[in-house]
Amino acid sequence: MTAPDDVRGAMLAAVPNLRAFAVSLCGDVDRANDLVQETLLRAWSHLESFEPGTNMSAWLFTILRNHFRTEYRKRRREVEDVDGGYAERLTSPEAQTGHIEFGELRKALLQLPPDQREALILVGASGFSYEEAAQICDCAVGTIKSRVNRARAKLAEILTIENVKEQEQESDTDKDVVTSRVA
Amino acid sequence: MPHVDSCENSQESQPSQEAHQEAQPSQETKHVNREKPRGRREKGQLSQDIQRRIGLQLRAMYTDVVNEGVPDRFADLLRRLDKQDKQ
């Protein structure tokens, strides 16, 4: 089958978001890149199932998400690199965000069950609506909402503990940075 | 995400009220008092604050990867697939 150039363009345009989704999901850049590659290959070989005029990005997200879930199930019995690669390999963002590191958030994200994690990322970071996220995850809108809520609550719990610990250890200067960033 | 937005908005509009209800105003009152885990109300405030920070950080972290653009391997891959198909 021949893909029209605009399909290739649309796939290419979706890559940065796909990678961000994949990195957030699996916590590892190399694995994320492999997920994206596999997603593009699958998408390319199933272009006939893409309905022209619909959201290419959502379609690719669905493929990536399903592939990740399959992989995840396969990997479950293996030793998981929960705290590993991700947090340590991507340390550069610190420079852009002052004192708030992403490392904590990444580790906390990886502690969430995958269904909550994916829901939170899709709605809270990728910018999909609850309806689109429900479609991508093949579940009801209400299910997505409750997963997002549970994910937020759990992250807050994890990060609050971290936060309190930090505050006990650090000076007020830190709070200034945090507060001004939030304000 | 309507409920989250409204949560953030109400947070936004009430810092002074919250500061007023601070059980133990301290020398840190000059900062907006959102970070201090004291009373139950304080904890609620803290968790709202954390929620907002989580939202910001999550998006920032995500955007960071988005901003890396399209690595060559993916552009190459699609070009290769395209070429194959056209042959």
C-alpha cells in the first residue's frame, strides 16, 4: 500500500508527542524510542485501518498504548527497572525548572498502576479530552475520570511525603523558589 | 478537566483567606502559606497546592521531551518505509 505524503507528514508530526507519552509511560528513553519505532512500523503496516479525516495522533497513541500494555504484561515477571534509567538519564531539565526536579515526579509516576498512569498523562499532559483518552484506552469516560483522580491523589500522597521531608531538611529559600514557581 | 480547573481556580482566589485562617501565623506569612502541614485545613490546602504543582511539573516534563523534536531515526524510518512502498 502506498501512503500519501500527508500521512507520512502527519505521522512525523506526531512523533514528538508520541515520544513524550512513551517516556512518561515507561520511564526510560531507550525503551520509549523502541516503543515509538514499533508504533510507527505497526501503524504503517495497518494504514488501511486508519480512517482518513480522524485524528492521526490519537490513532498512533492508541497503537503505542496497546503495544506498551502488551509489553508491560510480558515484562511483569522480569525485574522491573522502576527507579532506573529514566530518572537518572534525563537530568538536564533541572536547569530549566530551578529547584523542582522531575526525578521525583518520574519516580512517583512509575509507582502508579499503568492504567492510572496512562490516564493521567493523556489528560494531564498530552492534552487529550476525557473522551479522547477513553477512546485511546478503550474504556468508559467515567473510568478515565476516576483513574485520573486516583492518579492525582496517589501522586499527591507520594509527593507530599517527599515535600514534607524536604522542607524539614531545607531552608526557606527553597520555599521561595517553589512558591514563586507556583504563583 | 473541569473539576480540576475549578479546584485550581478556587485555590487561586483564596490565598488571603487561607492565610487568615492560618492557625499559627509565623514569620513565613510573607510567603503565601500553602506549604505548611499543620491543621487539617492546612493539609487540604497543601494537597491542593501539590495538585497544582503536579499538573505543572507533569506538563513541563512532557513538554521537555516534546521539545526534543523528531530524532533522525524516525524521520529516516518513515522515509525508508515510504521509499519501499513506492518501489
